[in-house]
Amino acid sequence: MPTSIIRYRKVSDIYTTYQLQLPDLQDQADAPHCTELCTLGDRFTYVAIPAGVTLPEQPKQIIDSIEMLTYPLPDALREQIKAASPHIELINERVRAAISERYSLADEIKLLRTAPSPEMQAYDAYAEECRSWGRAEKAKLGL
């Protein structure tokens, strides 16, 4: 079963902000963790819930807004979440950093000018390996 994504609306009063209560897994380093992905303009907050994770009882102030989204997400919503999520931006940055550790921008431009070549094939293979890692990380978040 893949990671599920739920959405809900945070509620604030003069004393506190009521938000989704996540399981306390601090003492379990290998346990799957829930990830708050983003809050979109519709004021819904989107959270990735890994398979097998059970949420604790939720505050009554938000319980009516909690909704499990169907998988796969509609393309437009998935793209909105990906564009707004700092977690997705971090994954993208790590992919870019992995590629740039091996190939400078000047190297990449040179490879484009000299393509096709064995060096370009090696670059393509490495870049695809990095992108595959990024896609796998996004899939862990249900995206």
C-alpha cells in the first residue's frame, strides 16, 4: 500500500492553533514518519501518511475537515503540492547537487556540444540515476 495523503484545515482561536496530531515516533529511528507537505491557497494542509501508520485521536476542532485523498492524486493537485512543498524542493536540490558534484555547468555545456559521445552517454546515465533517486523519494511522500 503506498503512502496516503490527507488534507485538513488548521483551526486557530485566541489560545492555540489546532492541527493534525501525528504519532510520536521519536524513539523509533527506523519507523516511517508522517510529513506535512504544504498548505495551499485553499487553506488545506496536505500531509503524507506512510502505509501502516495510525494517527492518534484528533482535536475535535479539525476532525470534520480531515479527508483522505484518493490515489493517484489528480495531476493538477499533485503539481500544486509539489510546487509548494519545501520537502520536494529539497529533494530537487539534492538531485541537482549530486549531478553538479560530478559535472560542472561548463562540463554539461561541453557535453551537449559534443553529443552524441560516450561521455554524454555516461553523463545521461548518471543524471538519470540521480533523477531516479529523486522520483523514488517523492514516491515515498505519495507524489
